[in-house]
Amino acid sequence: MSLGELSPQSCILGTGAYAPAQVLTNADLEQRVDTSDAWIRERTGIGERRVAASDEAASDMAKVAAQRALEAAGIQATDLDMIIVGTISADMPLPACAAFLQAKLGARQVPSFDVAAACAGFVYALSIGDQFIRTGMAKHVLVVGVELLSRVLNWEDRTTCVLFGDGAGAAVLGPASGDARVLSTRLYTDASLASSLCIPAGGSKEPLTAEGIEARRDKVHMVGQDIFKVAVKNLTSASRTALDDAGLTSTDVDWVVPHQANLRIISQVSQRLEIPMDRFIINIDRYGNTSSASIPMALDEGIRDGRVKPGQTVLMCALGAGISWASALARM
Ligand code: UT7
């Protein structure tokens, strides 16, 4: 998956994002659980997050982000050859969120599937889409990260409910043009920490029971410190490998768009990569951890507000449940 001689390479033609209107502040959470604005800000960098309306599903949020990305890319939904959605909070356990998204966009009967790589889902989707374009199997691929995590959180568990938010981000990949191209992608999984971040019940191993629901085993469980330690290490090494693959170094990176799980993780990755924090695009203060949506939401923000310019080099890196992690390097 390194920069190779395969042709044509892909590039990011356009991005889009969507955040639900309802804002949930740290002060709101102080009313629900034993927490404080000071603790949440100091330990995570989060100030507020968004929560989807009761009549919104993940595919509704994905649709808006996707439509904005299609518009930015200058193509129609009917031009898409593939739809890949990174999500762990799809509309239903079956079928894929991507199937509902295909219908809502009015896309053709193209392959549409979800990738269950949690917070790394968008970078996984980007890498898969890039491979299909490189091999000539697809010309335009829609890649989406969408999460409606507010529905899978235990709102009585202060160790998780203060961290996450809802949102969607999307990118349209197309054939590389000019200098713009996806330079390299790297994907990893280490199952030894699978139980440190999971939703224990509701799958085939532990079907939902009344007792399971009562014990909130159908909600996100996380041993935060286990994940924190590996996050810094793995995000740094995956980023270095993506740079090596492309024959670049930290000094060649204009912007880092990291997964937004914790500002302290981002800060330590910044130190280890020796890329200053002012070259990181950060939105965790306003959206919390939106899992697979965090990178495309931040990337879209950076493009639309003019920070990320054509020709610049963007490094993306993410880590989440699995644990799965990934990096991608793109010239815009
Ligand atoms: O995106 C998916 C990947 N996820 C991540 O990358 C998350 C990685 N982990 C983290 O970001 C951090 O571990 C957390 C933000 C989840 C937790 O921060 P921490 O500094 O590791 O806190 P801790 O778990 O060590 O807890 C420290 C203390 C504990 O109290 P005691 O035992 O010292 O008395 C917790 O009970 O903070 C307490 N605590 C809270 N206090 C107020 C935990 N959550 C809260 C809270 N409000 N919301």
C-alpha cells in the first residue's frame, strides 16, 4: 500500500461534513453525571459536542456530508462507482449504512459497504477506495466516516459519555490530476486490546438480553488508559511509516489531521513527530470524539476555511477499537 507504480493514482476531489444542530456542553453533562467542565477540558480538550436529533439516523447525517463532498468535487451521485462508509453506529445491524446512503443519494447500484474499523474507519475507507482506483476497478469512490455514538453510550458512565459526539464527514476520491494524489496509506490491527474498547453485547457472542440491557452491555465500554498509551505510540509510528513510504519527512507535512480522541494524545504525537501543534487541524473542543467522522470533519473544515490549500501535503492518522489504527498521506 505504499507509493507505487500502479496507475492511475487517486486524489481527494472534494470533501464535506455535517454536524447535528444540538449542542451538548460540559455544563450540561455536569447535570447528568459526576463530572466537571474543568476535568473534561483538562483531561481531553473537549468543550462541547453535538447530538443527533431523535429522527436522524447515521445515513441521514452521511447523506448531507456526502452531498457537500459531491458538490465540492463537481460530480453527481450517479457518477459514483463505489460507496464505502466507516461506521460502528450504522442505522441497523443489517444491512450496511452504505446501502441506505446509496438510496438516499440516488446513486447507481454500485458496491456499497461499511468498514467496521471504529475510529480508524475513515482512513480504512480511504485506503480501500484508493486501491480500487489504482487498479482501475473504480473511477469515483465516495468515502464516509459517520457516527451516531450518542445512541450507543451509557449516559450514566462518566468515563465514556463525556468523550464522544455525533457527526459525519465525507470525501470523493477520483483519478489523480496535477500534483494532487493519495501518496500512501497504512492499515493495522492488534486484537490483544480488543476488550479495552468494545460494545460487549448485541452481537453473536452475547445476544441482547434484558439483563444485558440493564447492565448497559449494549453500550460502549472503554479502559481509557490502555488505549491512551498505545495511541501515542502507534499513531506516531504509523505516521512515520506513511511518510517513509512516500519518501517524505515531517518537515514536508503542511497539515496533520489527526483523529480527535484526546488533545493530550494529539499533543504527544506532535512532539514525537516534531511537527508543531499549529500545523494540526483540531476540532475536538467543539465536537468531541466523533470516531470515524473526526478526520473528514476536520479536513473539510481546514479546506473550507482556507488553511488547507491545493498542493499542500496532509497527514492523517487514527486509532480506535480493535484496536485498529491507520495513516494516510495525501497531496491536495
Ligand atoms: O477514539 C477511540 C480511542 N479512544 C481514545 O483514544 C481514548 C484514550 N484515553 C483517554 O483519552 C483518556 O484515558 C481518558 C480521557 C478516557 C481518561 O483520562 P485519564 O487521564 O486517563 O483518566 P483516568 O481514566 O486515569 O481517570 C483519572 C480519574 C479517575 O479517578 P481516581 O480513580 O483517580 O479517583 C477517574 O474516575 O478521573 C476520574 N474520571 C473522571 N472525573 C471527572 C474519569 N472520568 C471522569 C469524568 N469526570 N468524566
